[in-house]
Amino acid sequence: MSVAGQHSGTSAEQVPVGADGLGGPLRVVVAKPGLDGHDRGAKVIARALRDAGMEVIYTGLHQTPEHIVDTAIQEDADAIGLSVLSGAHNTLFAKVVDLLKERDAEDITVFGGGIIPEEDIAALKSRGVAEIFTPGATTASIVDWVNAHVRRSGV
């Protein structure tokens, strides 16, 4: 599923440009790190972000943290949205954040979702994950959060 650059009739006035109001549309990499083979939720989020006027790059299943970070940097992404249902969120999210730091790309906002126990959320946020969405979060609430908290990189 490729959703990059596709817009569903969104006018230029409606295209989200990030919390600072500058630059073009927000660019978000949506990724499924690790061995988790369930991507329906990631595809739903990718489509919701795209329908809200963002440029979305969906990396597909079974991506390494290195590949996700490489893609985000190459695509000049403003954010990375990670989806993990396998229970490996503590390791995988932390690795993505660490790689962004190593590559001087900390301006890329990391958010995530999936089956993440409440007791792990504070630790993930302290590691640099900006927000965690658990089952039951609406696509509208995720889109609203991205529009309010993600800034256009390089502007």
C-alpha cells in the first residue's frame, strides 16, 4: 500500500503544515518494526493521516529500526509512527529513538501505538517517544495530535 503524496481532494488551505504553520504538508513514515505480522491498524492510521492531507510513507511489515530511520531521513520525514502488537515495543521504539539521536535527526517526532501496557508508557515517553496510542484511540484523535505536535522539519 503506497500512500505517499496521495491526497483525497484536500485543498491547499486544509493541508496540515505542522504546529509551527510553516513548510509544506507534514511527512510521516508509518512503520511496522520487528516480526509483528499484523498491519491492518498501521494501514488504517496511514490512510487517516493521508486523508487529513499529510504525505505518508508506509514501509510495510518486518522493518528493522535501521531501515525505518534510514527511510525517515531519506524522505525528509517530520514524524515516525510505529505500530507494535508483538510486545517488543520497549526494545524497538527505544532503538528507533537511539538511532535518530545517533544520526542527528532528533527533530523527527516519534509516536507509536499498539498493544502497549499502561505501565510501559511512561518509560517509553522518558526514552523520547512523544506519544503512545493504545487500542480504542480514534483516528481523529491521532490526526489531531499529529497536527498539534509535529513540526515541519528543516524549515
